[in-house]
Amino acid sequence: MTPADRAEAVSLLVRSRLRPGLVPTLSDRWPTMQTRDAYRIQEECLREWAASGRTLLGYKILLTRPELQQRFHTREPAFGRLLDDSILADRSVVDVASVVHATAEPEVAFQLGRDVSASWSSLDEVRCAIRTVAASIEIPTRHMAWGSKLTNVVADNGGAGYAVIGRPNARGLPPTLRGLNVVVRKNGVPVAQGNTDAAYGDPVRALAWLARRLALVGQALKAGQVIMTGSCTPAIEVQPGDIVDVEIQSIGCASAQFADLRLLVPGL
């Protein structure tokens, strides 16, 4: 892609924040777009968002499960960026009208206590950079039809929508984050079960992957950032009035309520 092509794609995506679902599929407009082009589009979108006052607070990791990597023809995960207005407190109300095809995904969330070096050779070193761990609920969105093109997903900021972060585990990190049971309830009824191995085999391994991937483009994970490490179950469809609760063994719980806030504003 030429710089002018990327600028056009960025303009479409930045404007779409207020009009979700209206962006033409980028891989149709630019069939030769590569993954590196898509990440450059994502980064250039970040610059535009920063200019409008939005702040980078962390990252989401996606495509951590083998079946999703097969669907998008990749051998590794992908990432998107989390901004200040996308991270919500536990028990927040999420506006389903502000995302496309609202779903909820249970994830392990980290907040970093120190910068993460891509040169660290062991997961124990990466663990030492984690300040807190919490159960969380991601509510992704999209601004175009992705099909099975990784480039569309990456350029669309990895589908980053909202992240509802539960209370940090007061006991700190459990001895292992592998194989922890995950239960999702919708309106009090269990609707999905999984475990933390879905996050690239281990949420800490997913974090290490992200550090290495960012280093390839001269960037690094910083103390204070929030990292969503990948969905532990398939996505759960939600609609206005639903309440989703996530419980992750040895970590904690998170809850989100869903509403269509347009219904609360006369004339919309």
C-alpha cells in the first residue's frame, strides 16, 4: 500500500467510530494489503485518536486459539490497542448500540507493574512484570466485514471495543495461570465453560508473545498498561437487558450489564 492508500484507510476507520459498520472491507479495496500494512494503519489510527485526546492504556491479544488462527490463516495471535474510553470498571453498563454484533468474551487481564523486555528468555521473568491479575469481559466490535482476512482484523484495531475489568485478585498471581477453569453465566444461567489454556496455552505466554511482537516495530510494553490476553471460550451473544458474569478459577469474577442507551434518549 502507498502512504496515500493508508491515509485513506485511516480516514475511513477514524470516522467510523461514530458510525459503526459503514466502512468498506479494506481487503476488497486494496487486495494486495499485507499484515505489515494493516499494523501500520492501526498505528496511524492511534496517532489520529491521540490527537483527539484519547490515550493508549494497553493492548488486547486475539486469535490465541488454534481454530481462530486457522480461520484467519495465521500461525500466531494478533493484537489491537486499548484506549482510555474502552476500559470500563467491573459491573459497568455497556451500550450495545455502540458496537456491531455485541458479544462477550471471558479473558484474563493483567496490569503491568514494570516494563516488559522482549529479550527476557523465561516466562518467570515475564510473570515478574505483572502487578495485578483480574477476570475480565471483552466486548469486541468491528467496522467492516472481516471475512477470513487477517489484514482486515488487524487494521480494524483487532476488533477492540470495550474491556470490563473485574477487581484485581487480592492474593496476587496464582502459582500457575495454566488450566484454570472459566465459567460464563448469562442472566444467571451457565452458557459457556473453558479454561485459560485457550489464551495461547498460558496467558503469561500470550503476554510474552505480545512483548516480542511489539519489539519488531520498535515498541514496548510499559508499566501501568492493561493487557487482555485472549478469550477463554467462544464469544457469547448478548442483547439489551442481559447480564454477563465471568468466573475464573483462582483469579476472580467480572460482571457487565448490557443496554441500548439510545432507548433512554428521546428522539434517537
